[in-house]
Amino acid sequence: MMTFMNKYLKGDKVIWGILFLLFIFSLLTVYSSTGMLAFRYKQGNTTYYLLRHFSLLALGFFLIISISHLPYQLFSKIGQVLWILAIPLLLFTLIFGTSYNAATRWLTIPGLGLTMQTSDIAKLAIILYVARMLSLHQDNIKDFKGTFLPIIGPVTLICLLILPANFSTSAMIFMVCIILMFIGRISFRHLMLLPLAGAVLLGLFILIAPAIHMDTRLQTWKHRVENFLKEDNEEDFQANQSKIAIVTGGILGKGPGNSTQRNFIPHPYSDFIYAIITEEYGLIGASVVLILYIILFFRAGIIVRKCDRTFPAFMVTGLTLMLIAQAFVNMAVATGLMPVTGQPLPLISMGGSSILSSSAAFGMILSVSRSLQENKETEKEKMKEKQPTNTTTPPTEKEENNKIKEPVMVMDSDDE
């Protein structure tokens, strides 16, 4: 076991520990929360979704190991190409994608019947692109035309293509990129233009939405915000059932598999999985999950601090901020701190594209950590090689006896 860990689980050991704990929470909670789904679609076969989810987690684990062994320099080139490929992919999804709840977010893979959210690919692509551009333009980082526009243009385009079907993801990508540009020393005066530009673009979308048959989506947004702002709202069924699950969970929870609200909450295995965790494992279990993401944030900060290159530092910062933001949005929705939105809990919620994109992000973070560790080990070996070593062999007993013994002078205290 230790040989396997030392050989394959390269990088920050604390982050690997976080991954294993998230996987355990995911398996237990998804198995518990998919019972109604199994009885509705799989004739009561409750192990179907467990095995399917386990297969996705295993694939995600393999993806993390594979990516963590790649040189992080490769991700810079991948990001340069991937964000361009993401544009037609998002356009195709917007026009021909599978629609659910008036949101066209998914592409159905022909022959397999599996669906994927193309926005999960796009958010990784744009973070890699921004990290690359910030790294390349550090010498002229304050230049508006040469640096700011080439970065903000693709970011805006990607966010606009995601916006009609997934406002929360679009907003998170935009905010993470702004934070990343701020850290990358983009002119604050230029960054101040972005909220205004975002408000203008959102207003334009609201105006043209009826013309492009997106008015149903606007009504969904309006309805969710109005329900959130009402003090005593009995219409927001999802949020109310989530609050019941949290309250009845108490401090210690009802125990694994003993949730009752899983039969009432829509999508308890994805959007509201944190409510099921709180109900079954109580405040203690919910706090453990929250703390795991916070520890991830601090461990990523340690990796960034050790980086001697700008690209890996920006990449780790952007990917970690995206994972943490997504997790906090999911938990805020479940606890009633935000309007209802469809954000899964990274590496815990059921969903193929979410698990694989989160695994890819973790793999890239661990790739940087592994590279730092290997560089440190190489430096230690070089230091050892530079240290002088005593190559003189000790004399034999015969050689010692053949030595001419010199007279020993004894100095008395009076001779001092």
C-alpha cells in the first residue's frame, strides 16, 4: 500500500487525504439519496446508481493520477487550444443541446445515452487561458490593448455563451477571472469597468431574450429571486424541504441512510446533496465537509507560495477558487443563504461531467505540487553532491606499527 502511494499518489498528501474523504462522503450520500430514483426508473435496483457513481469516481481517481503525473507546462498549451474549441461546443449545446427545466446545458453523447455539461469543459479552458496570458504579459501587464483586451475578450465570450442556460456558472467564471486578473496585477482602473460591462451585457440579454425564445429562462430567474426574497414563502418547495432536512439533522444526524427528506427534495443527489449530508450526519458531518474545502483552499495557497513560476501559481489559484466557489454556492443554496441554482458539490454530487471536470482540476493542482516536490528533492541531491567527502582509507594495523613514533613532549605548568 505504501509503495503504491509513494509511486502514484504524487503531490500534496493533505490534498490526497481530502480527495479520499470527499469520495467516501460522495459514495455514502449518493447511495442513500438515489433510492427514490431507483424505484422510479430501475425497478427498485438501488445498487444500480451506486455502481454507476462508483465507476465515475474510479474514473475520476484514475484521471487525477494521470494528470498529476503530467508536466504542468503542458496545461498552458492545452488551455490555449481548449478555450477555442469550447466556443463551438457551447454554441452547439445552446442550439441543439438537451433541455431540462428550460435550460439547455447538456449534450447527449450518441449511442451511449450519457449527457455532459459543456460549461464544465469551458470553465477549465478559460482559467487555463487566463493563467497563461497573465504569465506571458507580466512585463506589460498594465497595457489596455496588449494585455487587458486579449484576456477579457475570450472571458466575456465564454460567459455570454454559458449565460442563457446557466447564469450561476457564468457569474462564477466571470468573478474568478476578475479575481485572477486582480492577483495578476491587471490595472485596477481597467477591472473597475468589468462590473459595469457585465451589467450592460446582462441588460442587453434581458432585452433580446424574448426575440431568441429565452423569455422562459428569464421567468425562472425572476421566480427564484422573488421566492428567495419573501420572508414566509411556501411556494419554494425545494428550499423549504432542504431547510427541514437541515433542522431535523440536529448535531449528530439521523445516521447513514436514514434521511427522510431525500424522498421529497428534488435532486437530493446533486443540487441539494449538502442538505442530505446535514440530515444524516448532522452539524458535525456538515462541518467536516465545509472544513475539507477550507483546508483545500489553504493547501493550495501553500503550493502557490512555493511556486517560482507565474503560470502554475495563477493556474492553481484559478482552479482552486473555482472549486471553492462552486462548493460554497451549493452549500449556501442548501442552507437558504442564496436563491436556488443548479450547482453541484465538487466530487460529492452525482454527475459525470462535474466529477470529471473537478477531477481534472485536482489533477492539475497536484501536478504543480508534484513538480515542486521533485525540484526540492533534486536540489537536495545536488547539495549532497557538492559536499566534500573523505576518500582517504584508514591505515592498516601493519602500517600503523611501522610508523616512526615521534617523542612526546610533556609541558609542565611551570613552563607556561
